[in-house]
Amino acid sequence: MTVKTRFAPSPTGFLHIGGARTALFSWLYARRHGGRFVLRVEDTDRERSTEEAVNAILEGMAWLGLDYDEGPFYQTESFDRYREVLDKLLEEGHAYRCYCSRERLDALREEQQARKEKPRYDGRCRNLTEPPQGAGDPVIRFRSPQEGQTLIDDRVRGRVSFDNAELDDLIIARADGSPTYNFTVVVDDMDMGITHVIRGDDHLNNAPRQANILKALGVTPPVYAHIPMILDENGKKLSKRTGAASVMDYRDQGFLPEAVVNYLVRLGWSHGDQEIFSLDEMVSLFDIDEINASASSLNPSKLLWLNQHYLKTSDPAHVARHLAWHLGTLGVDPDDGPALEALVDAQAERSKTLVEMARNSLFFYCEPEGYDEKAARKNFKGEASTVLARVREALAGLDDWDASAIHGVVEGVAEELELKMGKVAQPIRVAVSGGPVSPPIDQTLALLGKATTLRRLDAAVSHIEKSGEFISDAP
Ligand code: GLU
């Protein structure tokens, strides 16, 4: 049997963290078993579905690297097929037309609630042979088994038993003929040959209904795996602020997709106490049986830790592509500066996110807007202009502009002036970057290039001299 899984989002919002994890688990399971992964857009709720949400879902999947073998399919394109299956169920007696009015159903529910019973349809139209006089357009109900139990052998929850008496004759098509959610899912899972349904456990109660419809259609239901919800870092339900945010927000905040994927896989799945998984490792190790049956909680500091790990260990060319995007968002043309891979090499150690890396790299692209006040006060004291002027002179004579030659020059000046290396390097750093933090000074200058370095040293020298004049002019 070829494994076939699907991700079936309703396009009513962005791809948020819970949806992304469902997609990832389904994708991993298919990849692990050499199977196929389907993307199905469940857009039959026309009022709530938007094209913007469809695009956001596709964008989120692409960014995470979750490729699909089939689809995207859109349920709104399958109405003829749903109609065909409805007719078959009606013909075979597995479904029936129900003419009960809204008023009758409301009154029925109120009576049942007054008797403290669970509201359910009482089956009045189950055995009608013809429409009652003056009846309006009927809905179509599925003839659910009324006795016994429906068992779902859920791969995460174990065996879950549902009393059939509690499962209504659910509506599978509305009075306007449109099919309902539980029905379209069933038809698609059947037609697409889905073998494993991995989804959020908010759908667990739908599983017996869907399994019963599939059985009526003569099809063996898929294996179900309902995964527990994700809680926020305080163990509370996710709110918009804490986690229902779009996956693309993680990109905007400077996370690498592999860090987010690694973070997602650990929300509810574990393999021993391993935390870091490459994609290949995930594919070879992932199994539904290791999904935790209890809810998992967000852990933002773990995501940062993972991101830093991937910034440091991924192929710099890969990180560079993502950094280029972030530099672009800051209004910088990444071609107007140092080689990006070398920049990533220099910055990876000291960046938790790509946003941080991009911001801390701005001085490679634009002249610093003035000097950090505290750093200037500390490093631009009177004699610093002599030091910087001497460094400038020595560097001007350097033909091979690379880190080790630069290092030799700076060290030579420090020795000559009998200063510690830091006393020379830090004023240079403030002069060229505007602040007190940058990669090692030799690497920084190598990346900046000779002309820019000399220009910024000149500017710092004249800045120090001017502020010195200002100070001596003061009464
Ligand atoms: N469209 C449903 C949702 O977004 C998922 C249905 C399913 O996975 O069976 O919640």
C-alpha cells in the first residue's frame, strides 16, 4: 500500500503554527514511507474563504519547503462530483431528504435541552416515501447507524469509542444543494485514496461520522491520527498574540525555515531527547507512534536557540540568500556591499536572527548615521585621533587587502604606539561602524574594502578633532 497523506486547510486565515505543524507531520509521514502528499484547499465556505488566505497558505508551505505531489485541489471545483455521490447515497438508502423546518428543529432542540438531553435530530423524515405537503427544499441527511458503537483506532489517541445513539443523522447537503464539510472531506479522502489522515484533534468527533459515511460508500476508512493542540508558553490556549500568528511572521522576525521546521517537529513529537534534526533525519525518523498524546507548549527561547544553531551551521550560501531578503526589506541592495557569504561567516556567531544580522550589517552598505554616543565618549578621546590617523596611514600602504594582512598592520601600529590591541581596534570599530559591536576588526575592514575604510577613518579623525576644538573652546 502506498501511503498517501493530505493537508486540507480551510482558507479562512493565514497558515498559523498549528496548521503548519499538521502540514509538516503529514508531509513527513508521506516522505518517510515513500508515499505521496496532497494539498487540498477546503474552500466550500465561500463567505469565509479568501484568495488572500489561499495565497498565504501556499506561500507558507513553500517557505517551509513542504512540497506536495498532488494539488492544490480546490473543493469548490468538485461540486459535480459531490452531487454524484449524494445521489448514490440517496439511491442506496444511505441518505434521505429531510423537510423539517427550522422552527421544528429549534423547538425540538429546546425540548431536548429542557430534558437535559443532548440535542439530536429525532429522525422524523427517515422513512418518508414522499415529501410532506407544502414542504420547502429539503436538506439531505446521512442515515447514521443508531445502535452500537463506532470505534476509531486513532494512532495517537488509541481506541476511541463513540455511541452511535449520539451520532446524529448529520446533514450532508444543505437546502440549496451545497455539500457540508463532513461530506466533502469524505468524498475527497475516498477519491484521492488518502490512507492516513493526520489532523488537529478538534476533528476527532468528526472521525466516526466520516468513517460511517465511508463505510456506507463501501470504502475502508483511512487511518486517523488526531494530534493534540499547541498551547502557549504559559500552558494556555493560543491567542492571536501568542501563536496563531502566521508562519510568515517567523520569516519576518528573522528565523530560517529549517529552524522553524525543527521547532515545529518538536511540538508534539520526540525521538529520545534529541532536539536538533536535519530535514533528512526527520524524514528517516518521524513516526506517528511517537507523537505525544498530550498538548505541547510553545517555547520561544528554544526557537531562538535553534535559529542561532542553524545560522551558525548551515551552508553560508543558503543563509546568505535569506539575509539578502532581509537586507532588501531594510532598503539595502545586497549587491552594493561585501560578498554575502563572507558577511554571513563574519556575523553568524553574534546573531540570533537574520533581522539582527541584517541590522548589524547595515554599516557595510551605508555610512553610519553618526556615532553611538557612549562608544564615542569612551573610544574617541583626544589621543584617539593620533591612533586612527596612524592606522589610516599604515593601511593606506597596504596592497593586499585581506584579513590577515590587515591584522598585521593593526598589530604593528599597536606595538609601535605601545598600546594594547583593544585600544587600537575599538576606536577603529567605532570609526567604521558607528558603534561598539562588529565582527573581529580585521574581518570587518576586509569586508568593508580599502576605500571605505580609509574614508571612514578620515571622517572619524576630523570628527574627533572638531569635537576636541569644541571642548577646548568651552569656557
Ligand atoms: N479543513 C479542515 C480545517 O482546516 C481540516 C479538515 C481535515 O483535515 O479533515 O480545519
